[in-house]
Amino acid sequence: MDLKLLDKEELTALYQKELIEVFPHSELKPLSAMLRLLAMGRYEPLLVTEGGKPVGYAMVWLPEERNGALLEYFGVFRGLRNGGLGSKILELLAERYGQIFGEAEAPNSHDEDANALRRRRIAFYERNGFRVLDYQCALFGVRFHCLYRGPETDDRKVEAIHRGVYAGYFSPAHMERYIQLPLAPGEAVKPAPEWVEEAFPALAEYDDSREADAIWLIQGFWLAHNRYRQTEEEAKADLRAWSGQGHKLYFILLGDKTVGLLHLGSRGGEIDWLEDLFVLPEYQGQGVGGQVIRLAEGLVRQYSQSLYIEAAARNERAIRLYRRLGYDCLNTVTLRKDFPGYEYDVVRTEQVYGQNFEIRKDRE
């Protein structure tokens, strides 16, 4: 028995032919969300084959740290069920991911037939090495028991990774409204529509037909970051550099609006530096920056093992964002000596390697 990773066309075909027929509409994630996660490198749609013949599938959502997997959808094709294939597939998944999280709808319906089906489903997972965790969750208005198969015995540690799967995708506001994980004892489930997708940004690679838009955004970048008003010629010089050999320049799109720029670059190797990121002020504070960084990670992950980011020490807001997104390796330290005549204010003092350093900004 083998697992085959599907591409976006194969995932689309499986979704339309199988998943929408098997899973209730209220429990089924939109295809667009699966495709977006696939592009981010956070989703693994797997086709299960035996002797070269398709026998089942598993839709797996990966945490950012790749320390396990959330098994979203799993099934054996019609005509092949009740032959033990389901147990074999779960064994393969356990070998591939080490630890698996699951969610099974809780038997709390007024329909006793539906409750009996949900109990049988939970019992199946328990027979196959899963245990029911000590917390429940509610996702978009549906209550679930939480399941786990793996070596971890501390449910709080499992809960943290489980919640992180969703928190690494949705904005904090979306998490607060639609993801109740964990669901506190006695807490009411918030009513919600089926899966509610946010307005996520997308990336469009720069081409010469949009030179004027790029110049305007580059000028906005320098004005926002350094309070410097670039001339058009200066912006054109940046554009040539940011879109030249060893660089990739993308427009950030939110629906039909262009809301910023992303510049990826190379410093002698693969393109693995997030050089510049700019989101228009009116779209900041909405989670766009974090979502764009995850899109960038999906691009860079295809050919590099790491993504590097530099940030000015005084830009605490950006540094906190990067740290929250998993940038926890201190890679290089830039030191600066200011000569007499430079006027500055000290933002704060930090200690690195047991030495005190000042974080400064230009005096207003």
C-alpha cells in the first residue's frame, strides 16, 4: 500500500467526484481553502493505492512546525469498505507523520441514528490507536471530540499543537469568532455558517505592464519605513534591482485590489531572503502581512531549507510578528557606530551576549 501526494488538479478532481458526495456540506472545507493551503506548503492531499489501484484518500493539514498532522478527511472508496483498508491507511499515516490529530463530530444531536453513527466513528478511531482527548472543540458552529494518536501523553501539549494548526492560518479575529479550541466546560457553541473563508491575499508576479503601480508602491514603502520621499528615478532604480536577476517581485492582491509589494531576493545562493514587504497603511493591522509571509514561505520552501528576514532593531512590531510566525533563529547581528552630530533618541536598551546595546531612532 502506497501514498501518492496529489497536485492541485488531482485534488480538485477528487474533491468534486468524492468528497462533496461523502461529507456533509456543513463539515466540508471549501476547495479554495485546500488549494490555498497546498500553495502554502501546509496541506498534503494523499491518494492511497494498493497494487497500483486507488483504494482511498486522506486530506492532511500540517502545523507550521511539521510536528504532526491534522487528519481532516479520510475515506475508503465505495465498494472497497469494511475490508480493513481503513485501519491499514491509518497505520501508514502514523508511520508518515509520527502523531496525528483528529476531530470527530460529538454525538449531541436529537437524531439518535446520527448519534449512533458518530459513536461508531469514534470507536473506530479508538480501535486504531487513537485516544479521546480531555477537551472538545467547536469549529464554525459544530462541536467535535478531539482525538490523538502518537507518543505524547500530556493533553495540554497536544492541544497547543492542535490549536496552532488553525492559528497559523486564520487571523486572530477569525479565530476568536469561529474557532473554539479548546471548548471550555459548559461553554456554548457559537452559531456560525459552514466554513467561513477570510479575504486572503494572493501574489501576482510583477511584469513591465504594471511599472507605474510598482513605482508608486516602492515610493510608499520608503515613505512609510524611512519617511523618505523618493523621486521617480530613484524608485525606478529600485524596481530594476528588485525585479532583476536573483530577485522576485510580487504584487499583493486582496480581491481585485493591489494592496502592497513583496520582494524576495538572493544573496549569492537560492532566492531565500524576504528583502522587502510593504502593505498599504489602510490594509495594515488585518493580518495581511502575516498571511503574505506564509505565502512567501510556500514559494521558498520549494527550493530552499530556510527563509531569512532582516529587521531594524527599532521595528519591534515587525520583530514580534516574525517571532510569532516561527522566526526563532538569531542568524546575524548588525552593529552600528554613530558619529558626533547624529541626533537620535534611545528607544530601549537590550542585552545580547551579556553586552548592553541601544536601539535608536532618528530624532524627530
